[in-house]
Amino acid sequence: MEQKIDFSDLLPKLPPFISRDHVEKLLGGIISSKTLANYDSEGTGPKRMRMGRKVVYLTEDLLEWLASRTVHLN
């Protein structure tokens, strides 16, 4: 049986916005910026916005997207 992972306890420990360049570092390497760029180009990535020249994610949206794609394997 698959069990969804809850990332909500990370929310208070992270900044409100995370640039694509820093996602890998802030989330312990679980997803790379290149992988996120690929998902974004396919339209399957988390909601994103542009601030100047940077692609950024609202942390809450990023964590919700990760949770929707992650399952706990027994």
C-alpha cells in the first residue's frame, strides 16, 4: 500500500520563495534544478514565477508538488 509523504513540517524551516538554483541545496539534493527545468518545460513542474532573471517557486507550492509525486515504499 502506498503512503503519501507529508512535507508540511519543512515549510517553517524554509524561506517563503525558493529559486530554482537553490532547490537542490535546500531540499538535500532530492531533486535537481535541471530536473525541475525539464518538468517546467513539459508543463508538469510545480507552479513557478519569474523574479527578474530567476525562476522561483512559492515554497508551499513546491512542497505540495513534491508530496503529490512522492510515495513511501514499504
